[in-house]
Amino acid sequence: MVWDLRGALLKKQEVESARLADFEFRLRARTWRLVAQSVETGLSAADLVSQIALHDDDAISADIIRRCPALDVGALHAAVENCRATARAQLIAEIGDPSPHRLA
């Protein structure tokens, strides 16, 4: 029986890609949930989180600004970045660092 190096590398690539995509999705969902809690937008966390499947972050931010014209654009962007850093730290503590695992 011969060990298939190509097959092993393809499998590793699939597993790593899926793991990184999962982390990215969780990061976006948690970021927007934290934004909904920290910024007075009048939108629920469920409203913002449901938009991540349909829009990118810039479009979600633009929609928030359109719905809440009194909200400062700079403050929203700062809140998003702070919430993203918080969400990343929380996820790393919960499920581990998303850095790819190296073959030894």
C-alpha cells in the first residue's frame, strides 16, 4: 500500500479552507452582534446578523447609516473595528487560533 501525498495535501487544503471559512463566518456574525449591542441603531442583533448572508460589511454599514442618519460615520466604523477585535479575541479563546496548522 502506497501513501498518497497528493491526496493528503488536497485533504489538508479542504479541511483548512473549511476551518478558515467557518472562523470568518463566526467572526462576521459575532462582530455585527456586538455592533448591534454597542451602537444605538435601533436595529436588533438578529437584523444585522441576518444581513451578513446577503451583503458585505461595507453594504451593512451603509444600510445602518441610511437607516440612522444621526449616527456618525466615523463612530460607526470605529465601533465596527473595536467589535471585530473583541469578537476575534473571544473566538480565539473559545475555538482556538485560526492560523493554518502546519504539516510536521
